[in-house]
Amino acid sequence: MNTYHYADYKTILSPKNGMNIYRGCTHGCIYCDSRSACYQMKHDFEDIEVKRNAVQILESQIRRKRQPCMIGTGAMCDPYIHLEEELEVTRQCLEIIEKYGFGLAIQTKSNRIMRDIDLLYAINANSKCVVQMTMTTFDEDLCRIIEPNVSTTAQRFEVLKIMQKAQIPTVVWLGPTLPFINDTEENLRGLLDYCIEAGVRGIVNFGFGTTMREGSRDYFYKKLDEHFPGMKQKYIETFADRYECRSPNHSRLWAIYRDVCGKHKIMHKMSDVFGYMYRFESITSQTSLF
């Protein structure tokens, strides 16, 4: 059952035009950085905080902008958590973005995004819509352990292929790569094969490893004890309390990654990928917002 509460906010868009409608998540990913104490969520992570009047606030902010731009979503909390099926706040926000001719760069791990493909298509027809899909592990059984309550990697791959047919550009966020768990060449090549077959424009990859800090580390270690006996001790011995936990295989995996992306002309330099995603492109001449 979805549990949630409302909270009052004055803005929906960040200074860089990022939009997080929800705070918290029910996908259950064992490595989730958003659980970190530094984000100061004063509520249980699975008790979703919904920004009251989010749609109306978004429209007000968009109307005040001098010209259209790209709106980003999903940087902190997935716009397609389970609760979205009930509340449809993400869909209503997409309707506002489409109404005013803005672009969209939306990030998710869920095939619930398929519900809104009509709006994604409409946005892309007039400006640009980039669908960003996070992919962590090629192994479906492992995926169900480390990302238990969300679409599997194969299901996300199917979304990417559908977007390809609809001529909606896609970007994959590759990772995190969990040291000693999915930091293998087999895993990397499997995910890259998906990216190649789905014709993704670019890949976001901050390196082969994961991050941990207060809050997220506690949850991660608890799940390691449940599913990977002895692994927590290996992490403690290897990384202590470090924020960045880089895979011992990083250099080898990075060389493979760079080689494959280069051969298949997939954008992989961070500046290129982010530059593409957040560069507004108008297909038709924009009318005045006023």
C-alpha cells in the first residue's frame, strides 16, 4: 500500500530547471544515495512526501520564464514510483511542459513511463524529449536483489527499444557498479550490448564503483547482510568509511567502456552528454508564453 503525505513548497523547479515532484521512493534499490542523511528527509524514506500543488507551481514558474528550456526530472527521486499510478502528478506536469512548448529530460528506472508515451511523443515533436533510463546490472536475478521493486533491466531495455521506434532519443545512466558484486566484464558488455541495440544517444557514467555516506551506507550494509553474507566485512576492509568506493576492476572496465562507445559512436564524455540533454532545441517556432 502506498503511504504518503503532502508538504508545502514554494517552487518545483531548481535554479537549473530540475524538477523533483516526490521525496522518497519505494523502488527499494539497496545502494540508493537519496537515503543519505545529508538530504535531510525528516520522514521515513518509503513514506513519500508529495509536493502540494506541484502542477500549479510548475505552471506558474514556467509562465514566468522568458523563453523555453529543457526541464529535467528524476535526479533525486524517480518520477515513476508506485504512487504515480495513483496520483498521476508526473503526468500532469508533463502536460504543462508540453502545453508551453518546453523540452524534457526525464530519468527513471520504471517502465511505468510507457503510460505517458503520448506526451513524450508530443513534447519531442515540438521541442526535444530525452528519456534517460538507469541500468545497473545485466543479470536479471541480481537485478531483482539489488533493485527489488522496480522494472528489471530487460524490461527497461524494452522501453528503450520502444522509444527508438518512436524516434524519442534516449540516454542510459550506467551504474552504480557495486564492487565484488557486478563489477565484471560480462556485466558491462551485456549492458553495452543493450545500449547499442537500442540506439542510445549517450551514456552517463561517473566511473565503475558506488558511493556511500551516512544513511545510505547503513541501509546498504543491512541489505548486504541479507543477500550477500560476508560481503559487508569485505567492504569495510576495502573502503572503510570512504564516500567513493571504486571497483578494483575500474581501469580495465573503463578501457572496455571507452572502446565500445567509441566504436559505436555513443556519446560518453560527460560534457557532451549533458550538453546534449540540456540544450533546448525547438522543432517549430515558439509562440509567446504570454
